[in-house]
Amino acid sequence: MEQKKRLNTVMIVFIILYIILGIFALVRILGMERIPGVVPISGLPEVYHMIVFFLILPLILSIAAVLIFPRYIPSLLLKSKKLVYKGYKDAYIDIDFDPFNAKKFFIRAVYVFLLALGLLAIIIPLMSEEVARAFINTGAVETYINEGLDLRFVGIVLFGITFVIVFPIVIGLWSVGWSLQDAGLVHYTGLEGQKERWDKLFEIEPIHSKYNNYLKGYAGISSIVFLISLVVYISGFEGRTEDAIIVILTPAMLIIMMVPSYIVYGLSQQKFEYLRKGLPKAKKIAEAELIVKQN
């Protein structure tokens, strides 16, 4: 009952924020004057392209990601892990499943936008201006070129790459770690033959820790530095202050946009208890059981 109450609260608050963001974005998209032309990647006039790429596709793709990624990738990781960590055995701990805990959601949301910015920092510099042109209204390309603005850092390009390509992938990748954590999976080594072992050492670790650490390598302080660099660059052009402000708000927009897919993840996660299938149940070890007190 408590989890259902918390779920309802999360759904109401963040869905309201999501609707407000969607309405605001739709008003801005429809209210701006636009140069005639189409966006090559979609073949649509700019106004329809923005509605599809900024409002519709991110929702559909992120929900698809949290349904597909945790369903298949964790099983592959557990199988491949046996090749890398040969001496480890897997088990699970019976933990309270509560993905809608406010603290847990906040931490996961922060890492979502950090990883999104981290991947964006890798993709954008590697992308050519010819690729960037595919995301820009054909009638507006010359305007940006005359301003001297690098086409890769045009707002519609940044947001198109972020929300349609990077964001769904990031949600999918993190949902794999969330599923491993929420299933309570752990692995251990060195517990057998303690008396015969010369080192007497052992290790017990949540399986999601190693996976999450790989992702966190791309979600560090460099993500914030990249965001600041973008803001400084864009704000250096006359009339681009609003674009710079929108870039600053990108982390908040990503957090709000992840809410529908995260709610879907939370509601469907119990279907993934198959990850525990065939694994032994491990007991929770209290500090008193681990630490030997000296008299």
C-alpha cells in the first residue's frame, strides 16, 4: 500500500511537470516564425519535425528502451561474466523492491543526464557538419553559416541528437543496471576453502556495481564541463541568449522526460525476477557478523 501511495505521488507530480514541459515546448514550437524549408533527416517542415523529434519520438523510444534492454542484456551480462570473473559465484539477496523511493529516483535521474551529456560530448565533436545539416531546416542553413555558428552546435541539432539518439540509449543502458540492482544480484569469491587458502581473503559485491562503474566513467565532471562550454560558445553569438538558457536547462528537461519511461520500468520490473532463477538466496550480513571485536 505504501509503495502504491508513493507511486501515485510520483506519477501525479512528475506527469504534471511532463505535461507542463510538453505544453510549453509545443507553444514555443508553434509560435516561432520559421524560414520555409524541410529538415532532411525527417523530410518534414521544421515545425512538424520538432514536434516529432522533441515530443513524440523521445517518449516512444525511451519507453521501448526500458522494456527491451533489461529484458535481454542482463542475461547476456550474467553469462559473459562467467568468462571474465571465473572464480565468482552468483546469488541474490532478498531486498525491498522500491524503485519509486525519492532518493533512489533522484540519484538515478542525476546519472541519466550526466551520462547523456557525457555521450553527447563524445558524439558532437566527432560528427561532421554534413551530418549536422541533416538536422537543420534547409532554408536556415545559410543563416547559421553567415553567423559563423558551427552547425554541430545549432540548437535543433543538439536537441535532436540528445533527445532522439542519446537519451533513449542512456535510459536503456541505465535500466540494465537498475534491474540488476533491484533484483538484488550479488557475486562472491574466496568463501570456499578458507582454512586451506593462504590469503584467507574473500569478496562479496553487488553485480550491478561493476556494470554501473563502467557507465559512470562517461558520466563524470567532464559532462558538466561540456555543458558549460556549450553555453559559453552559444552565448557568444548575438541573439542566441535564449538558446544558451535552453541548453542550461537541458539536465532538468532530461530528468522530466525520463519520468514516463521510469514509471514504465518500475511497473514492469517485477517481471524480471527470472534473473534470480536458479540462483541461491544469500543472507544479509550484519556488521557484527563480519567484525571481530577485540577484548
